[in-house]
Amino acid sequence: MPHLPDHLRHMTPKEDRGVRSLLWDLLIAGLISAGIILFLYQPVRVEGTSMLPVLEDQDRLFINKLAYSRIGSLMGQNIHRGDVVVFQYPHDHTKSYIKRVIALPGDDLRIDHGQVWVNGRTLKEPYVPLKYEDDRSVPEEVIPQGQFFVMGDHRLISSDSRDFGPVDRDLIYGRAAFVYWPMDQAGVVR
């Protein structure tokens, strides 16, 4: 018989059941946690600075994959103006981008020297600091059904819908939820 530590060698059947129960509980908790991370939330790394100051290059965050799924839509979780979304780049589906939704399907959009107008009103954008504004213009357009106009918060350097056009709904697969690294930047993405 293998040599066991004294505290394990003299366990009663009741103590043995308690240890097995604890191990079983830990296994189940681990499997549930793995399921949540794999199917509901996905860790991603930000590459680039187009979402400064909200997200920095190499930030690690969780995206909520359920939010914009069919199940999420049934629960009333639709894509809203201002959401920070992750999507497949329209011209190369092997790449993913992270940007902010500026205009929804059916919205009338125009950008005049950096000032964004949606449905005839100036869009308030407190997430774009003055030093990140640009003076690009986009002619007036109505966003097609099933598509979303997205832009980076660092307008001077962002490659976004101003360059590649509105993004199809089918390409959007998650909403930025929570920065977890670096720790001093940890928090909910707004």
C-alpha cells in the first residue's frame, strides 16, 4: 500500500466523502467557468491605438459574444450607437477590428470637417478628446439596412467606416465588455 500522509491515512468514510465532494465541486466550478469564457466571453488583445484613450495598444479585454448573438437579440440586446464592438474586417475576415458604433441602419449620416451629424443632429462624442479629433469629411449617406457605421475614438489615425464603408451586421461578433490587463486600466469599457 502506498505511503499516505497521516491525516489522509486515518480519514473516516464521512471525511473521505467530504473531500470527494469538495473535489467534485471544484471540478464542476472549473468546467462552468471554462464554458462561460469559451462560449459567452472571449479574451482578446487590442492591437493598435485607434481606440485611444479608452483602449490602449496591447490592452487585454473580454468581449461579450452572447450580446449580439441570436440569443442576445431575443433578450433585447441589440447593437446601439456608442457600443464598442469587435468585428471581422470587411476586406479580410481573418482580421478583427474594434471600433465604436456611430450610426445605425437607416440613420442619415454626414461628417463635416470632423463633426459627426446623425439624423440632422450633432453627435455628442465625449470619448473623443480634442487632441484626437480630425477634420475629415464624409458626404451625407443613409446607412443601409443590416449595416453599421463604425469609427475609432482616435480619429487622426483610425482606419474605419470612413475608409472601408459600413460594416455588415453578420461581421459583428462581440461587444467590448471589460479590460482585465494591465491591472491599472482594469474596468468596464464605455
